[in-house]
Amino acid sequence: MKKSSNIILIMSDDLGYEALGCNGGTSYKTPVLDNLAESGARFDSAHVQPLCTPTRIQLMTGKYNFRNYIGFGLMDPNEVTFGHIFKNQGYKTCIAGKWQLYSYAPLDESPELRNKGQKIEDAGFDEYSVWHAHHTEDKGSRYKDPVIYQNGNYLNNTENKYGDDIFCDYILDFAERNKSEPFFAYFPMALTHRPFEPTPDSPEWEEFESYTNSENSRKGRTFNTVEGWDDNPKFYKDMVEYHDKIIGRLIDGLEEMGLREDTLVIYVGDNGSPIEVCSIMHNHDEVCGGKGLTKDRGTHVPLICNQPGKIDRSVIYDLVDSTDFLPTILEAAGISAPKDYVMDGRSFYPQLLGENGTPRDWIFFHFDPLSPRSIISGSPAASKPLIRFVREKRWKLYDDGRLYDLKEDPDEDIPLLSSSDSDNDNSKNIRTKLEKVLETMQ
């Protein structure tokens, strides 16, 4: 088979735009990602859904959530993912990292969600090494002594090991074994999601290791009850920096295998940073995490694309959302989606090559955090609000009529209502334009 570009898609968990040095962040050291941005394409206006599952579903399918979202921590078992598409086109496919798309809720909380979702075995990947493959109560630790399900079996040798190290090693091994064929690897990292706890590079790691191996700990679960370590946000810094280090190890491994120029590496966040964490940008601007919020600090994420010899250094200001990744990687690979496959996304691959492309005028959000009412109407999740909005770079309109000028009001404190629009007011024209977009999203 003719050699095509390999693709590795990396997604961090709970890390917003403000966390990276290349975006102006000064709270954490992220030299690897900063270098990838410096030598590749950095996006300034990439937005995703405010929580992990909604973003992941859009990322993997190229569809807005109103088409295929069946609940938090669940993927429609009949959905075709990028794993299926790449595999069917002759690519070797692999996922290593967080799955969490099958049977999310504990039985005693939401029995109607039991055995729902898509199993990792059915998601289109030739190989997998994942955390939280099955039922929620069995998921165990994602970090220290992780519980990892790999190609049909749980690993029994993870004591004193760290989850994302294992996932990185697996992708490198997969790449080494398949370097003569085109491959697609998806790395949905466990980091930097809570629990906030020491990493192997933390000064507290040795004591943490001793404690979690004591008679007070249980295999497969991490207990952070040592004084000062109980899910403490102070460890977020260590987690951000260790996640950067792991990405560096992945890049170095590709270099050693001679695969860097043959591999498109895409890095993106899945939603804003944790609300417990506040970070500094440019040494004076404090940005507090917005995970779960539909404000910019909940949706604005880092996006970096790098491939030596193909992607030149650039900063791209075009709007991007999480439905855009599937058409982008398909175009990069030179393959097509199945016949009649619906995709709402728009490829940004031409922009990576220095071309104008067809950038978006707007991005749309259908954010139903826990479950669509039509599918699980009896669930407690049904009480959570469905939020729909459309935005340009400056203006943002919710379907309840609230309009915000994000340049003047980035925290969305003062809504502009239709009752205050006037014939000569720019807000009236903007509102009319964005209302027409909302009307098409059915």
C-alpha cells in the first residue's frame, strides 16, 4: 500500500487555552508544546464543548451532538467513529488513554444507563489500551497503579506505574510495529483531569508511592488522604508539566523511529481547565478554569498541529470547533468518509499548508451535559439545562435570545436583549444573522 501520512491525535483532559506558554500562559512550564507551536501551526480561536463526552463524541464523528449524543459518558453503540473509517481504509488504528464512553453511571444512581454506550471493542480500533473501559464502579485509578484494559485483558503489572506513561509507551510500540504502513493513533490523555495528585516528577511522589502501597490502600484505586494530598489543586501544575513531558517523549520516540516527517501530530484540549484552578497569562491576567461553563473559558482550548517539512510556522486565527477534526484528518490522509456519512465539520487542513481554505464564519454548540430528554427522559440528568448557541469571533447568541459582545463583555455579564435592539443598532443585524443559523440546527 502506498505510504500516506500517519496521524496522531492527542487530546488533553481539562486543560484550557490559558495553560500553555505558547498562548501566553505563565503559570506552567510547557516547553514541548511551546516548541511544537513555534515550529508548526498554533490556533488562536479553537473552541470545543465545555465537557469531555460532548467534545469527544463530536471529535470522533464530525457531528453536532444533537445528531448522536445519548448521554454523559456514553457513545451511541451504532455510531461510526474515526477508528472505523481509518481502519476500513487500510490504516492501522490504535487508541491509548481514556475511553469512558460505555456504561458511565453507577447502577445505584442511574440504572437506565447500565450497559449503554459503545464498547471499546466495537469502536473501530485494531488495538487499544484504555482506562475506564467498562462500568463506572470498576474503573479504578487512571494515574498511580492504573486499571488498564488492553486488547481484551486487564493489565496485572501496573503497580508503581503511571497511567499516561503506559499509554505513551503503547502508542510508541504500536508505531514501531506499524511504521511501514500508514497508521492512525488516538491519544485521549488521562492528564490533567482530577483527582489532583502527585506525578512521578513531584517531590511528594516517593511518600505518595509509599502510602498508596500500604496496607491502607486497595489494588486498583488511588487514595489521596495523606494530609495535604486530598485531591489538592496545588498538584495541577505538576500534572500540566508532566503531561507536556509525556508528549515530549512521544515526539522523541517518533524522531528515533524516523517517523516525524511522515506523521501529522495534532494536539487539542477537550474543554476548559478545572474550575478549582486559576492560572496567570502574561504575568498579570488571572484566568480561572471554566470547565462545564459555556463561556469562553469553558470552550476555548489550545490547538497545535505539527509536521516537519509540511506545516510551516504560523498562527491561525480561523474559528475551529470539535466537529472539524474528522474532516481535517481525513483530508490529511487522502481518504473519504463512507457514502451518506453526515459530517457537520469543516476541514482546516488547507490552512495547515498555508492556504486560505474555507474558514468558518460561525461555530454552533448544542450542549446537553448529561442526556437528551428524548432518550432518557426519566433520568435525573433530564433536569440539567440544554444550552444552544452560535457564535462568531465577537458575537454570541443563545437560543433564549441573549446576545453578547465578547469583545466588550468576555465574561457575559450584560446580555443584549431583542427588546433593546434598534433599527440602527448593529446588534439587531447580528441577532438576525445568528438566529438564522440556529434555525437550521434541527
